[in-house]
Amino acid sequence: MSVSKDVKYFFINSVLSSVIYFLLNLYTKTIHVQLENAEKVINHAENGGRVIIGVWHQRFFGGFFVPPMFHLTPCIMISQSRDGDFISRIVQKIGWKPVRGSSSRGGRQALRAMVEGLRKDPIGVHIVDGPNGPPRVIKPGLIALARDADAVIILGLVSYEKAWTAKSWDRFMIPKPFSRILVRFGSTFSIPKEMNDDEFESLRKKVEDALIQEQEAAHHFWDK
């Protein structure tokens, strides 16, 4: 790697990440977050259980606001790419504990690291259709992680009153300043330690169908 690339890499990861974190802090002061059913997550964790919050990639931006509310450091899987280095620095400043890896790169190592993370901090978040889709299809990693970590899955549902929508594979959404965000915690799923392939797939599909249905209901929250 050339010296110029080293300098650019340092600037992006150290300087630019701090600037973006500062701007995000200003931005979040304009947003009103409404939490629903947070007690089910907190109570399960305080009673010695572990929780994995499953959320669509399209909506995970709203989850950035969650760690300060829980006064915990939930773990979250971040890609091992260079973009992931940048994102990892920012989410760590916000209050997340980044675990590096993805379903396409370092997946097994990241799964083990997430399991270890959940043994130290009882709450984790898994972006269930990331990093590259297909959208609204839960990958097997969510079920495997919950099984191996002896954790329940609680659906994470995020809805924006007003948002920008990107032209990305998942139509990624960012709430507009001075709008409201709903962060709702939905159905809970307990994961058996022993499952054959058919049972595993049946449970994966059951969680997927519930997340699609409950996210749709949350999406229409602002129609009231």
C-alpha cells in the first residue's frame, strides 16, 4: 500500500469518522424516538437471558439511537471490508460493540465472536438480510446464532414518520431531520438446541414471515 493510500485510510477512519459522529450527534437531537415494548428486552436480559434483535437492513439506521436508551453496549456484526472499518469506528462511538464479519466474509469467525459477545453483554443485534440481500429474506445465521448463544430472538421493527429512500438493493431508509421514529420490539422466538434441517428451515421461515408482517404494521403506524 502506498504512503498516499495510508494517509487517506488514516484520514477516513480516524478524522472523518469523528466528524461524522459529531454531525450524527447534532442530527439525532432533532429526532424524536418513540420506544414500544422495550421492557421485554430489558427484563429478559436482567433476568439472566440473552436477546438477539433481528432487524431488516433497510431499517437498521434507526437502531443507532437504541444503545444510550438501554445503557448497555449491544454487539452488532459489521463487515470486514474497509467500509466496515469506517462504520465500526462510528458505531463504537455511539455505544455499540462491533463484531467483524459477515455472511459472505469471515462468517464463521464472526458467529463465534458474536456468541462470545453475548456471553459478556446480553443483547445483540443481527441485520438479518445484510449485507447484500436479497431483501426481506432472513439468512440462516440468525437462527444459528440464537441457537449457539442460547438466546431468544426478538423482532426489531423500525418505522420513520418521514424518510429519504435510497436507490439501493433494499431501498435503504434514513429519517429526515425533525421527524419521528418508532422503535418497536415485536414477537419473541425461542430456539431449540436440537433441530433437523427441515425444522431449522421451518423456524427460519416462521421468523421471516413474522418480521415481514410486523414490519408492515409498524410501517403504517404513522397513518393513524
